[in-house]
Amino acid sequence: MQQRRAVVSVIGKDQVGIISKVTTVISQNNINILDISQTILQDFFTMMMLVDITNNENLDELRSQLDALGSELQLKINIQLEEIFQSMHRV
């Protein structure tokens, strides 16, 4: 079976617990984080994750959970299939 990957991005005002809460949702859906990068620019937090969604049949449910968390924390959390992300960001 070919590996399916997705890109998760998180942007918003920095606050305690962002990484913990986002990665908890990811792990509760039995999704492995393949790569992660985060930075804080002044008061703004940004994080990008590459995740393995090969065994996840319901990406809409994960997206819904991330949207709810984003609303709760006042963050913009987005998940896109890797191939869509790459085609949108080609130079």
C-alpha cells in the first residue's frame, strides 16, 4: 500500500499548549507525525506538520476535530492532502 500523507498547518497568536493540543488530536486519530516544524515570530505561532494518513479513512472527521480545536484556541488549523498542497505551491 502506498503511503498517503497530508500537511497540517497551524497559525495564530502564541499561547501555552498549542503543540500539545494539536498533536493530541492527531494521535487520538492514530496518525503518525512524520515531520514537524514550528516557530514563533513576535507574538505569532506557526507550525507545519507532515503526517501519515495511510490508515485514516475519514479525513473529514479529522478536519472537523481540528476545526473545533482551532475555534476553541482562536487558531487557523488546516489539513490538506500532500499532493494538493504541492500542486497549489508549485513555482
